[in-house]
Amino acid sequence: MEAVNKHKNASVDVGQVMFGQTITISGDILRQFDGRHAASPKKWALNQGDGNGTGVVPYNYKPKSFVNALQWAIGLEIFLMAEDPWRVLFSTDHPNGALFVRYPEIFHLLMDKDERARWLDDLPEASREVSNLAGITRELTLSELAVITRAAPAKLLGLTDRGHLAPGAIADIAVYAEQKNKTAMFSAADLVFKSGELVVRKGKVVRVTYGRCYHVEPGFDAQIEKRVKTFYDRYYGVDPSWFGVSDAVTTRRDASRRSQRRDDMAELKVKGVTIIETFAEAFPMVGTRIIITAPTMEWALISARTMTGFATSVIACGAEAGIERTLSRKETPDGRPGVAVLLFTMNADKLQTQLRNRVGQCVLTSPGSACFAGLEGEKSLKLGSSLRFFGDGWQMSKVLGGKRYWRIPVMDGEFVCEDKTGLTKKAVGGGNLLVLGKTHAAVLAACTRAVKAMAELPDVITPFPGGIVRSGSKVGSKYKGQIASTNDAYCPSLKGAVKSELPLNVEAVLEIVIDGLTAEAIHKAMHAGIHAIAKGGAREGVTHITAGNYGGNLGPHHFHLKEIVG
């Protein structure tokens, strides 16, 4: 402290350590990673982002620890050895050194040498020997304490309207009843005024008010922005805008701004990709699963792809269908390569019609194929029992394991088909994600990753070409008889002509539509999709992930993106 006292332009701030449990929080991710071994209790959370990170490590400062005892003593020494209290700032670096609720105890230690001596008695002898604290008899006055905790910070920060009681100052005032026990005295103020309003009386909150956020806006040479961007691109691979602070945080001035600030602060990002706080609106459907087998996987896939063709949307296709997954020989009823197919419509009668027509025209006709039930549902659908009439009286059936199978003669042998398959009324259609980005290539690559991730999950399909939709639609049209038309609010080429939902830097939007046998399956698929989309981060050109809905008026299933990401 001799150097600080000598140089009048030097100031110090102290993060006072106090014994007991606290938690350390730091953006120095490597230091926190190294410090995790000292975590007490043995829990810690570290997050390394693309351009930054943070670590949360709990810590228990122990009076019997030589290092901890020395940390505690050094902080008090700095306060007490500083000749000019106007150049010393008080804190505990909350919560790293101690929680701010420990302030009363620290004030007591600074104002009472006997209290310090009592604490020193419990410390290791080795730490007492290397500390000067025992020989310091200075006791801070209430005035000096007010300086280091209030007046000096205000002065050094240039806040001329606070830190004093002169006319025109902000009346932030705490009033205490004098007590010998300073810990008790500072633990409960008799009166607290916030901007002149009484907010605490006798230690009890009597009124809740909201403060203001202060910030500085220094001028700078705009040319530095180019250098900063180059630096971040080279060393971090991210845009400097990632580290920007929302205007809503720094411009709030009164309680009327609370909700806006909360909304902005709640903005969710995954690797720099903004997740819009909205929901995908989906509707009930009926669905089924069938299993198609063939002599080879190639022919099983040919049959399945043909059957699920022209089945992207019930709006014009009558059904929505897709390949759920391929099946190994061990997973199929007849021990041959197979494919599981999901089929959805709006009601059971339409599902029965679509199933009969699609299996009859696309599976029965496919060389070497067979068809089996893939779902035990609440009700049953006719499968082989509907197609058997193609055998023209030559068809045969046999019951095996309690299930009936039909053998229908065809030119390459027999078409084997199970009598019935199950139907579920718990199916959901229309789960969706909208992906926004700076280039078509970036959005297409992100959506391709998402579809691939969803394909790994059971009970869902993405029925559009390659699982991706370029022509998202809205209900209705300016043309009579057209039940759906282009979603103009998300068309980049119409940003200047319509009420667009797109930021200026977005030049491409693609959609992924998901159908599932259950709502839970949709939820899991959307979760996997969101994280797959954001895998490349904003640096690859994807800017936002959102979802389509109709204000909650179309379907009862609402998949909120923020909940799904969590």
C-alpha cells in the first residue's frame, strides 16, 4: 500500500474475502476449469462457447486454510492501510469473495479492532505470522465507511448526482440506529430512501421501486470496427455483433420499460442463432405404420418411396406419408430387409382409403414385396383383408401367432400381406421449424442437418421433398377457390412490398414440417432439429429459427421453441 499512498492518481478496489460458502463466477473459462478441483461441494458448471465462455464453481473459504486466511487478512489490510479513503472502493466481488449479504460483518471488522482480534484468534498461526493485520489499530469511522462504500465510487465513476447529500442529488439514503454491535446495526437499516421515496422502515420493505441502468457512450473512430471484425473472424470465427448489448438494457428509464427489457434479456441464442420466442401450431391427425419387406433393401426402398410419393400435404395429396426408418432382417416378420412407413390423414375413413390405394398400387405391384402391420393401435385398418380380392378367388389366408396373413398369387410368386394394421388417434401433424439465413446454401445445409437428425428418431417423418419445404403457405388467397397461397411475410423478395417478418439481412427461408405418432415424438424431433440447425453457428449464415402458427386458432398442439430448446 506504500506505492498506492504515494501515487495520488492510483486507486484500488478490494474484493474482500469472507469465510464460508460462496460461489465463483468468471469468464476466465480456463481458470475456472483448473479451479474445478477445489469445488466445494463437488459440483461445477463450465460453458465454452465459440467465442467466449464462463464457469460457475462453488467454493468454501475456510478459516483454517492458510491461503484463505491470508486472502481474508490482505483485503482488510488494504482498507485499513489506505491513507486516502477516496481512492479505495469497497466490494466483495460478489459472489466470488463473498455474498453481498456479508457486508455488515465486514463493516464491523473495519470499524472495530477488537472484532478483528477475535477473528484472528481462529486463524492458523502461520497466516498470522505473515500478516500485518494484528498490528493495525486503526478503526474506520462511519464517515470513512460512507466514503469507501458510496462517495468514492460515485466520484471515481463521474456520477455527480449521487454519493453526497447536497441539494439536487439523488436521495439514495440509508439511516441506521447507532449500536455497539456493528454487524447487527448494518444488518437492518431503520430507514432506506430510494430516489427520495421511503422503501424500507425498521428493516422491512414498504415499497418496491425500480432503478435505472447507467452506461457511457464514448466516441470512437468507426474505422476500428473493420479491424475488430477481422480480429474476431480470424481468432474466434464469430461476428463482433455477438457481443453487443441490446439497447433495451441501456435505455430503460422507468417501470414502464420493465416488460420490454425482460423480453429483450430473455432472447435465446444457440451458437449465435436467435431462437424466436414463439410456437409451432399443430393439429390432431390419425396415423398408422406398415412394414414393407423385399428380397433386397434396394427393392424395399423402391416400394416404400413409391408408396409415399405425392404425400407431402393433406391439402392436395389426401395424405402425408414418409419413410420412418430402414429395418434389418432381425427386425422384420419374414426375416428380409425392410422399411417402416408412416401414413397420416385427418380421419380414419380417409386413412383407410389412402392405405388401400397406396399399398395396392405401389407395394403389391413391386417385385418380391410383402407388407405387414407396424402398429398396435386403438383401432384397426384393413390391410390384406382389403387387398385380398385382387387374388380373384385364388387368395389364401393362414393364422400364425394369432395374426391372419393373406397370400395373394402374383406373376412372380405370392404377395404376402398381414390382414390388418393398427390406427392411432393420438397422431399430430404440422410440427414445424422455419429457418432464416443470409444465403440459400447456408439455410439448405442447416435444414439438411436437421432432417438427418430427426430421421434418427422413432415415430416421426418429414413428408416434404428431402424433408424440406421451400413454398411455405398461408391459409387463403386473393384468388377464389385457392385454399392456400405463398407465405408472403417470409418471402425475401417481397420484403419491400408486404408486411415482412424478415430482418434485412435474411435472403432465404426454408421450412421443415414434422408429423408424428405422438406429440412427444414431435417435441423430441423439433429439439433435435433446432440443435442440428444451430450446430454450425451464426458464422455459417443461419440467423434465426422460428415457427409457424395461426395465433393458436388452428390446432390444440402448441410447441413452444423456448421450452423445446430447454
